[in-house]
Amino acid sequence: MAVSNVSRQLKDIILQAENLKHSANFEVDAINFSKYNDELKAYLWKHYDDELIHDRVQKIPKITFKPMVHQLWFWLVLPLELVYLIKIYRAKQICIAEVEEAKNVYSSILFLLKNE
């Protein structure tokens, strides 16, 4: 892939990261983003020997969307629907933070590639 194609891919994943925050179908979009993230990381690692690029690629987090398991008292005190909503909300916030971190790293890689 030429630098222009990689730049396009980097711009695309940065845009997807921004759009994910407001996604109506967050779980599916987060899973798709995670796959894209893993593929792009692998490509960058394999095709660029620059230490700065490798350093940045290592900083890209693995994107996860896993609703958390709460302690027993949480389930006993709160209604099930509320527990479910809280689990989803917390998982979404963690995922958004990971995506934001990945977006920032991809932006720095894009900057490095433009200045080569």
C-alpha cells in the first residue's frame, strides 16, 4: 500500500473513531472498529520499519466492548433493567476512551507519514 493509501486508511479510521461516539448501533460499530483497528495496526507494523511508527503502533490500545459484571449487592438492590443500562453505559464509556486514545495515536502516525 502506498503512503497515500495508508494516509487514506488513517484518515478513515480517525473519522470512524469520531463517528463511533454518536453511533446508534454502538456495539456492532465498536466490534467493526476493533477489527479494522487490529488490521491497520498489523499492516503498519509489518510494512513500516521506522522506530517512531513502531513505537506509536505499540501504543494503540486493543478496543473492547464488554459489559462489566457487578457485585451481588448491585443486582439485589437495583432493578434488572437499571443494572443492564449501567453495565452498557460503563462498557461504552471505557470503549470510547480506548477509541479516543487510538484516534490520537493514528493522528500522530498520519502526521509522521506526511512529514516523511
